Amino acid sequence: MIFHHIDTFAMNTAQNLAHRQSRINESLPQMHVEIWSDVMCPFCYIGKRRFEEALQHFPQSNRVAITWKSFQLDPTISGSQHGKYAQYLANSKGMSLERVEQMFSHVAAMGASVGLTLDFGKAVIANSHKAHQILHLASEHGLQDAMKEALLKAHFTDGLDIGDAEILQQLAAQVGLPQKAVEKALRDGTFEGAVAGDIHEAQHLGVQGVPFFVFNRQYAVSGAQEASVFAEVLQQSFEEWEQEDATSLMDTTQSVVQGEVCTPEGVCA
């Protein structure tokens, strides 16, 4: 019962954030937060929850616009593998099974602390490129955060194949994306260039692992930091943003707060 209560609270937090995004008054200037993330990254799910907690208590949350940016931890994955997550990391990243299992245990415990069930035994290894394309489509319909939540839950909790077009269409329908638009995007690769652009931009910013949060292109938080860290950076960046000219944004961030991330080398620590 306790775990059910925590999980429900966490899901409500995510739903509240999505509702908050829908209520943003676009007539007011907005500070932008960009989040580079991969659907295959457990720290991205944990970091999302902690950021949501900070944003939920931020007085000016309705003036914060969030954009989810694409990042692929392993773009070489082909096909899908069910129930072999540990073996995949051991084989592809040169890690021992014992080390992988220890890492899974640590990350799962972190997930549970914020109300998430991370079931690595059920998770399906799949290429996340199509999922990122759907996230770009969702952005055009104001449903990006809801789509991100659905994809992360599908992968880490429900054991669904986020590389499968039919499953992506079902998830997209659940959050309210038009079926024909989803089919067209997957068929024509409409957002392939947008995904590539996000990844190139991450390289330009020097992103070494995800999640990677960029506030107003002035400050960055790397990793699934505690909510208090996000709250502090939100407050500071927002105060400075209110005082600056919108044309003064930098191409790179001034300061990066480092934390636990998932890297392309397969390490989540």
C-alpha cells in the first residue's frame, strides 16, 4: 500500500507538470529550460521526477518553458532484445555481469526513492531514434512532456519495446497525438533531421552524459541532482533572466553543476 501511494504521488506530479505546461500564458515572456535526455536512460527518468518536484514548488513555474532534446546513448542498436539488459551492457560495454547488476540495484533504489519502478529485468533493449522523432512531433502539439513520460514508463516500468512503430503509435494515441500525424512522421522520417540537430547541439555544448539540463543557456545541471539543486538553479537563472536582454544569451553555458548521469560508455553513476 505504501509503495502504491508513493507511485501514485509521483505520477500525479508528472501529470501536474504536463497540466502546468498547458496553462502557460504564452503572452508572457518565458525562460527556457532545455533537457537533453534518452528514453533508454534511467537517470533521465529519475532526474525528470526531481526536476518536476523543484518546478512544482517554484512560484514562477508558469513562466518556465521546457523542451526535451534528443540524445542517444547507443545509436548502434539494431532490432530488439527482451529481458537481456544486463547481458547487453556486459557484452557491449565491457562490464562484468556482477558490476552491471550492482549498478541496476543502485539505480533501481534511486528510482524507488522518487516513486518509480525501474524493472531492468523486463526492459526491452531497443533503438530510441524513432521515439525521439515522436517527441519532436509531440512538441508541435504541446504534448511533449506527456509523451516523454509515457515513453519512459513504457520502457522502464512496463517492459514495452519503444523501438516498435506500433507500440509508439499506441503510446502517442494515449497522450492525444493525431494518429495520421504519427504514422506520417514514422513513415517519412519527418523529424530525423531535428533529432540529428539536437545531438549535434549536445556535442557543441560538450554534453558527456544525460540527463543534461540547460537553463536560459546560462547555467547547466548535469545528472539526476536532488530537487534542492534544481530549485536553486531555477531561482538564480530566473532572476538573472528577468534582468537581461533576450539577445544576450550565450552559445555555451557559464556554469555546470555535475551529478549522476548515464554515458554512451554504458555507465550510469
